Amino acid sequence: MRTILAVAALLAALCTTALAVDGDVDAGAKVFKRCQACHVPDKAQNRVGPYLAGVFGRPVASLEDFSYSDAMRAKGAEGAVWDESNLAAYLAAPKTFLPGGKMAFAGLKKPEEITNVIAYLASLPAP
Ligand code: HEC
């Protein structure tokens, strides 16, 4: 029984990982054009928003030189990390995921846009 549970847990973990990798990086790069006014993908340079190079797996609100909202800092203090489930929830509805957050973005409507942009974000190395 233990072994079956362990195998099930392992499969579940593999499936979650596959979700992000499953997305289309090139299609995600197109979606990212909507983020680019505020976010830099390839350098340690903040704009209106924090730079997103290396954001996948990064603890929430962890850049020292960016002035996050109190709501985002509180999320980070809880130990939240930008994994695919947090990214998917935030990008679908920023204000629902983070009431009081200061990202002025309505959210991505289509699930495949979310999956693809997450695959793109996961492909960005940390600067
Ligand atoms: C109008 C500007 C703007 C747009 C467009 C925008 N963002 Fe943001 N983003 C921000 C701001 C400002 C913050 C900081 C929010 C806070 O502190 O509450 C942020 C924060 C983030 C964070 C948290 C990073 C961290 O260091 O914790 C992620 C991830 C993110 N945005 C992804 C995206 C993606 C992906 C898109 C496009 C689909 C996007 N954003 C579009 C302004 C923007």
C-alpha cells in the first residue's frame, strides 16, 4: 500500500512538472509581449514591474531592489514560490490572487496562453 501511494505521489509530481514544460515556449514568447511594457525577461533590470529572468522557482517578492506592494511582500513572507500553480493563479486573475497588489494587468483569459507563458517564463535563465 505504501509503495502504491509513493508511486501515485511521484506520478502526480511528474504530471505537475510536465504541465509547465508542456506549454509552447515560442507561443509563450508572443504572449509575453503583453508583459514586456512592465517586465524585462533577460536582464536584472526592473521597470514598472520586477525583472522576470529566472522568476520560475523564485520566492515571491524576493528582489531586493524592487519596491513590492505590502500584499506581495506578505505573500513572500508566507514562503510562497513562483511555481506553476501560483503563476497560473496570479496570471489568470492578479487581483483575486493578490488583493491589494499593484500589478495593473487584467489577467490572461485563455488557459493555453497561461500554460504557454509559464513555459516561456520557465525557459528564462536567472541573470
Ligand atoms: C502594467 C504593468 C504590468 C504588466 C502589463 C504586467 N505586470 Fe507583472 N508586475 C507588475 C508590477 C507593478 C508587479 C509588482 C506587483 C506588486 O508588488 O504587488 C508585478 C509582479 C509580477 C510578478 C511577481 C514577481 C516577483 O518578483 O515576485 C510576476 C511573476 C509577474 N508580474 C508576471 C507578469 C506576466 C507574466 C505578465 C504578462 C502576462 C505581467 N506580469 C504583466 C506590473 C505589470
